[in-house]
Amino acid sequence: MPVHSAASETYQALFKKCLVTRASVERVRTQFEAFTRKMFSRTPLSPITIARELVSPQLSRIMDPLQLQYIQRLVETNFLALGEVLIATLRPLGDEEADGEEGEGGEEAAGDPARETVEAAILLMLANTIRFQKPKNPENIWTALAAMGRWMVECTPQPAVTAGNKHSAAMRNRKKRKRRGVQCREAVAEVVAALGLNFGVQKVWAGMIGGGAKSHDVRAAFTEALEAFRRALREEGSMVAGRLDGIFLYQRPGGATGADVNVRGGTSGGGDNSSMNASGNGDLNGKDPSPTVWARSSGVIWISSLLASRPLTDDDESLLSYLSSRYKDDTETLVTEFILASFDTLATCLNANNTSTTFLVRSFIVNKLPLILARIYIQQDILNNILSQVLLKIDPVVMIPGASNDMYSLPGDIRQEFLFAMALHGMVEESAIQGIIGELPMMTLPAAGRYTPEDLVSQCQLEPVERIDRLLEELEALDGNAGAVAVAVVEVMRNMCELKETMSLKTICSALTRKPSSIDVILLFVKPAYLLEPLCVLLDTWRYEEDQGEYHPVYEEFGYILLLVLATIHRYNLPLTPSILGASSDAVDSFIPRLLTKGMTAQRIEELESSDRHAQLGGWIKEIFEAEGISDGLMSSCRPQDFYMLVPTLFLQSVLAAGRGVLDVETLKEGFVYLLEPFLMPSLVGALTWVGNYLWEKSGAVCGGTEEVEVAILMQILHSLVAPPAALSVEAGMFHQTVLSIVARHLDRVVREVLAGLEGGSNINVSQSQKQQTMAFGQTILSTLRPHLDFARTGLAGHQELEMWSSPGNGIITTLRSTIMNLVLWSSSARNGTNGSLSTPHYLHSLVATSIEIFGPKVVVNALVDTAAGFQPTTSTTTTDDGTGVHSVTLQTQPTQSQVETGQLAIDVVATLLLSPVNLTPGAKVFPPPTSTARGGAGQNGQTHGLQHLPSHQQQHLHQQQQQQQQQQQQQQQQFGQQQRPGTGNNNNPSTLPGTSSNISNTTTLLDALRWLSLSSKANENNTTTSKANNNTTTTTTTTNNNNNSSNGGTNNPPQKNPRTKTISLLLAKIDALITPPIWRNPAILPAGTVRAVIGNNHNNNHNNNNHSSSLHGMAMGGNNNTHDDFSGLGMDMGGGGHAAAGGGGAGGVGGGGGTLMDLDFGGDGDINLLDEFVANGMDLG
């Protein structure tokens, strides 16, 4: 154990004093750095010794955040080299020249859990520093690599001792230390990954600069250690193992110039021509998990899935996390493909005439995309170039007004709207827009400038009526301010709910229900629970005032608020869970859940809960059918919540009375006209839902001829409420349209089924005139509902799409496979630069969701795997005669690079599709009638999904397609040897595999189905292998003889891996790489709340993703801190939102400090009087 010198003890005393007195690191010239430099001028000492004292366990055996800041400061200012700190941390009490000695202190430090926590913290801090700092010289890089090689050896379990390696084992035992824990191993992996992605390290490793004499030895030792370390991480199932794939593969080949080397070690995507990754053509055996090939159409799939139903873009962190996982540190490709995918998605909507999604995608591009890009740092000139190149590649349909029949066909130039929104948020200069688009822009920035939610809320408090009205109009504006407007509107609504300002709240709810697209825009930025929770709480706790005078306005305000909640829930088929309705809403007993479950079914008189309920029901029946209006007395005795729960029972009793002749049908229809008044209009949602369900039940009698009277009455009631003969007022008409939109799909299915029964029923005991009248009512209802069928955004296809996809000779699964093939081929053309800006392929994410709903995830996954397998390259072997007639020649054809790339693109497309969110979450199933499963349409053995929601003629055709898919699946299982083992059950319902807890029937996602399919495939392959080994005992001998004769002209072809199994392995590897949550993310991603300001030409822009100059201080200001200098060095604040001038860490965290901005001049004594400060701080160091 080395002896500490007096000089080193003096440094230790200095560092201890700094920690005790908390010497500052929050200024440009810090106390700690100044003290250390002064000490070094007085008592020079080797840097490695200083580093050892700074990381010594005797200095601090717990993780002191200030100690980490000290180390970081000295590394950033190059007072200490990175490799020196790494070596010192590895051997905290040892000596560099005494590696062969087993220091007692060293072993204790390595095995102490508390010390390992400190080591891990130091390593993570260094990894974060490496991502931002450009190393100063190659020698330091090789030193750091040598140190990390030793670190990886320390963290890798040693192989077992054999006779051949006794000597090396003895050497290892002599120097053996306790193996580091998991946190230390993962921290080491982070440092290695950061080194591998650092541009300066890449150039040194590739041999472009700084070869040096020891580079060969260091490279060999580091490579060997990396491979063993990576293998050990994979064996223990560490999530960081994938982070080490694809790094340190690039090295300068013999005779190559620096320009010939792809130092990124990967490939770029989009429409760029780019080479394969440095490892060659890729692994064809399913062992290459790094997503280095990006298909252009994958971005379309991802964004389409986010916007297909409820917008899933309210969480910026989730979006940025996905982008970080996918593109790693390749910021330029991230930005390029993100923007390009957004415009491609808009083009697919326009080409497919998808009117319900077109406006939402437009608003996403203009209002949401700039906000996400503002969180990603990229040089101004690089961003301008990216924008210019991207806008040249987009489909012309998005730039030509009127190029589509879509009602939202762009009236202006979407490119200009997007660029001016970028300028509004500080991403580009307004003067640069003309150069980017190559023409004179016809727009300007908004006169009011960039909005902030706080300012808008304050304005609404000063001008509650006028400003709120203007905000509601600006929600759908395409100027980049919609995000602030949406947040402000929701905040104002929440304040009104808290203050019970129901009159003003009614105005906002009324405006939003009239324009459902405004709700879409709000949910681009706000979670549903944040919008719905205060409204649900208000409705649940609604009480009459003690001095309540009129009750008509109370019902009206309650109804308007309720209609907005119902419209939002039904538009997106939201589940009735706390995550949607808010934590304050009980999922069972709160008003909204009760209304959407119990409130949609009728009760019999004897089932009513109390005498008050009897009295309330009687009062409503009397005043609706006998009185001249609804009195305040009735409404005062029945709260709005109680009335809405009574509506289905009211309708049931009325229909039964009409069926028995107690009430005339005309009287019935005249009484229900009261429900068309605005203050009672929302009750039609429950009423029409119940009528539809009851009509569905009774329509079975149309074919049996027993209850046709009630069916006729129900159709007349439905006709009077859906298409009222008398004209409604303007206000009532608007709300009636909203109600129809909510119930349109449900009633459309029911009425179509009734009409089909009337047309095909042979036992109908009704007159021909009554039958014709009922059918006429039905046709009128269908025509009235038709404009409202696109209201629901559930992610499922409508009747028109289903008829197109399920036409004879086509089929939904066939359409799905064809669509995926077109996406892959289009991406391949885009990658090779052969399609320019040609039309994007048609893609609707509802095709995927509908396929899953109808056929189930297993069939869909099998189809996707088959499609991807069809693109995978294979090695073909042909045997021909050599011309002599005696010998034959075997030729093997290797796949071309283009074929390999296309196969990788197919894997990327299908993997992205498997990961894309599909809105099939079990929610408030209000509309499917309770007897739907008993009426048929559930398929055989309960295996069919979703047919009960479709008309009967489509059910029959789709059921035939399901049977065909099952037969094809069985044939595939027989072809690829994936049949069930004997005794495990029917092949149509495979039993649970060994080691699994459930079978495919219990899976709810495509990823679950893929993993189950992988387990099934592996289990059957193992069974096949075992069976062959047991039953063919002579095969081994025969094979051996063949192998011995192979050199004499015979051939020995190794068994080829099952193409489907290989494809499944590739997909799982790709998916694991995409869904692995990164412990760190792209350092170019800025903290939340960062406000961008464009840097003019007079600024020094000499910085890139790895080297940020002090000009960044003027580039991004704002966020969560209270001072002007809260930028905190691009994410170097590891401790949360601090309030110091340098954005330091919060309590218990590690602050980045003002010194985290790289390449600032921290050297020199400046104007600090070090001697006076030593004395003032009590540091008498001798």
C-alpha cells in the first residue's frame, strides 16, 4: 500500500476544508478551483495523485454532490484529464505503479457498497461530461480508453480456471477484488457508451488523428474487454447492454482516408443515400438489435398512430424519449425524419381523403411540432439546411391548394405556416424563410407575437367575456399559438369550476361542443384528465343554492357542461378510469360513471331505489304528457343528476304504455318534444342510446313476427327525435347536431339491422303499408345520421372503409399486407433517392386497429411476420454440372446490399407498427347492446372479435375471411413445423406453453402476440430437434461420413434457419432497442420550459452537438429557474430545477453549475486574492 506524502495530505486537507465550508462552484471563477490552482502553484503534485486525493474514500465515503461538482470542474477545465480521474476512481487508495500489489484499502473500497455508490455517481457524472465536452488531445483519449478497459475487466466475472490457464488465473487471484455491483456496472456502461458516441473519440479510434505508439495495445485490450463486458451484461439481462452495440466498430481501414470513414458507425434514414453500418451488411441471423436503418414510412406509422384516435401528443417527454431511443445521438437525422414524417402523414391523409384527421395533422405540424423541435438543440445553419431539404421531398399535394377533395384542403401554403410558427418559437429567423422555401413568403408573424398561457389567463381575468370568446376562435388558428391558447382555455375552465362560475363555464362548454375539432386541438397539448376532472367533480357535487329562485337556468348550465363531457368521452371512446376522469372521480359511484353504465339502462318500477324516485318518475311522466311545460316545482324536487338517471326508465314506461294502448303514439311523440329544448337536450344521449338498445333487442321479433308493434313504435319515436318535423331554434339545432354525432354510429348499426330484417323476414305479421312506413322512417333516420358518422375518433374504420377492404377477392388481412409492402417499397425508393417527392402511399392506421378488432392480435401478427419475412434476403444455393458429367459444382449467391437494406427497412416498418399505440382499450362500452353477444356475431367458439358492431351482411363476409385466415395459419404451422405437440389440445386454441402463464387468447397487444409467437416457435423447434435426436440414431454417423467426403467434391450445406423464426428474432431485437428506456437521452434535448431565441449572424455560432460555446447563453433562456442564467448547460443539471444563478441542483441532487458550459476560459487567477481568501476561509494549510 503506497504511503501518502506530506504534499498529498495537504491536498487532502484542502479538499476536506472545501467540502466542510461548502466552497462555491457556482461562479465562473470558483473558490474551489482558485484554491486548487493556488495550491498547485505552491506545491506541485502529479495530476494522478491529486485525482486520487479528490476521489479518496477518506475524503468522503458518502455521495456528496459538492464533491462531484469539484471533480467535474477540474475535468472540464482540463486541470485533470479524464483518464486520470478514471484510474484514480478505479484504484482510490492504490498507486499506478503498484498494480501488482493487492492493496488492502483498494479491496475494501471496491467491495464497500457505500463506496460503490460514490464510484457509480462519479462515473455517471463523467459520462454526462463526455457527452458535452470535446477531448483536448488524443493522448488523453487513449488514457481514458485504457482506464475504461481496466474498469470493464473489474466489472466482468472471470472465466473458470482450467489446466491451460492456471498461470493467468493465479495472477488474477493475486490481484482479485470483489466484483462491483449492478449500479457500478451500469455506470461503467454509460461511460463506455458516451466515449463511443463522442465525435473526438470516434476520430481518434478510427485512426484519423493521434495514433501513437500505444494505440495498438490499448485498442486490442479495450476491444477484448468490451466484448467480454457486453456479453456479461447480456447474460445477466441488463437493460444497458443494448447501449454498447454498434460503438467502437469504426476504424480506419488500410489505405483509406479520413473522408472515407463513416465515423457514426451507422446509417442515416429518410431519403438520403447512405452507406451500410460499419459492421458490414448487417447480421442476417437476427442478432443485430441496433436500429441503424430507419424507414421513411415508419415515421408515418408512428405519427398516424398518435393522431388516429385521441391525440397522444400531450406528453412531450414521451415523444422525446421515443425519438432518443430511436435515433440515439444522431440529432440531425432525428430532426430531419421527424419533420419529414409529419408532412408525409399529412400527405397520406389528403391522398386518402381522410377528412376527420387532416385538420388535426395540420394543427400538429403548425402548433405542436415547433414546440417539440424547440426542445432539441441544433445549429442554426444546419437546421435551415434541413428545412430546405425536407420541403423539397414532401408530397406536392400538401403544397397545392385544392389538390384534394378534402374539405380541409389547404387554403394556404402549409410550408409557410410551419416556418412562421418555427420563427415564432425562435427556431429560425423570419428573414431566412424566403431562402428556405425559395420564394417570397405571403405570410407574416402574428401581430400579437408569441402567447404564453399565463398572460392569456391574466387577460381573461381582466376581460372575461371578450377575451375568452377570442381565445375560442383562435384555438383552430394555424399560427403556432394554439398550444398556449389550449392550455389557457383549460386553466380558465378549471378556475371557473373551482369558483362555481357556471354561467361563464356554460359559454365555453357550448362553444367547444359546437366545434369538436377544437377538443382535438386541446388534447394535442392537454391530458384528458386535466380537462375532464374538474368538470366531472363539478357535476358530481352539483347542489341547489338555498336561495335558488329559478331552476330552468340550473338545468341548462348543468346540461351544457354535461354535454361537453359526454361528447369528449364518446368521441374518443375514453375508458371510465381515474387516469381519464381524474383521481377525484370514483370509477363506480361518481355521477359520470354511473350515468354511462346504469344511466343507459331502464329499470322496472319495482326496482326503483326509493319512494322519492317513484315520485320523481311520476312527476316527469305527468308534466311531459299532460301539463303544458316543465315546472320549477318539478325541477326543484329532482336534481339534474337524478333526472338524467331516470330518462331510460321514463322511455321504457312510455313505450310500454303506448304498446298497451294507454298512450297514443302521437301523444308520446309530442311529449318527447320537450327533450328537444336546450336545457334538456343532453338527456337525448341517454334516451336515444336506450331506444337503440331496446330496438336491437326487439328487432329479433321482426323475423319471428311476435313483437312487431313495439318495433314500429320505437321507429316512430326514433324518427321524431332524430329528424324532428318542426324546425328547431338556432341554439337548439346546434346542440341537436352534437347529440346526433354522439349516438350516430350506434343508431346507424341498429337501424340498418332492423331494415335488413324487414327486407328479408318471411314471417312478418304486419301490413304492407306499416312495413313500408317503418322502412321509410328508417331510411330518413339513416340519411340524417350519415353526416355525423365521422364524429367518433375511436381509431376503427367506418362502413365505407370496411366495404372497400373486405370486398370479394380482397380481404382485410390481404389489404393490410399489401399496405405494408407498399410502405416498405416506398421507403426503399426514398432511401435510394429514386422517388424524389412522389406521392406517398395510402395508409390509414384504422386498418391495423380494425384488423385486430375483427381477427384478433394473433392473426394480425402472423400476417405482419409473413410480410416482413418476404423481404428478408437469403443465400441461394444451386448445383450444376461442371461439363464433364462426373462432378457437379455448387454455387452460392449472396444477397446484394440493396436486398439487405430492404430487409432491414421491412423489419423497421413492421417493428414500428407492432409498437404503435392502437386505441383498443376497454372503455365505457355504452353503445353495444347488452344482448349483442347472444344475437350471433361472436363467431365460433368465441374466437371472432368485433363482428357484433357490424351490419349482418358484413358480418357474414368477414366471418368467411376469418375462417380463411385460420386455415392459412394452420397450413403455415404445418409448413414450418409449428404444430402443437400431441396431447396439448386443439391447434385452433393452443394450450399454454411451458414457462408461460397465459396463451394468445389473453394477449391484448400486438407485442404480446409476437412474444407468444416467439415462445411457440422456439418450443416447437426444440421439440423437433429432440424428436430427431431420439428417433434417428443413425443420422449422426451418416452425416459424419458425408462431412468426411465433402472435400472430394461433395457438398455439406448447413441447415438453414426457419425464415419466420429469423424474422421474429429480428423484430424482437429491433423492438427491444426501440422500447428500452434510455438511462440518458440525447444531450441536444433541452429542459422543459426552455424558450428559444434565434441567434443572429453577429453571434459566434461555432458549436455543435458535442461542443457548446458560451453563445448558448444567449440562445435559450427561460424555464424553471428564477434568474437570467438558468440554461444550466444543456441538461447538465442532474439534480432538478434549482434556483441559483447557475441553475444548480435541488436538494440531494447534483447541480450542473454555471461551469457546465464548455470551452469557457476558467484558467488564471484573475482578480481573486487567493492568499486573503485562504486566510478568510480559515484554511491554514502550512
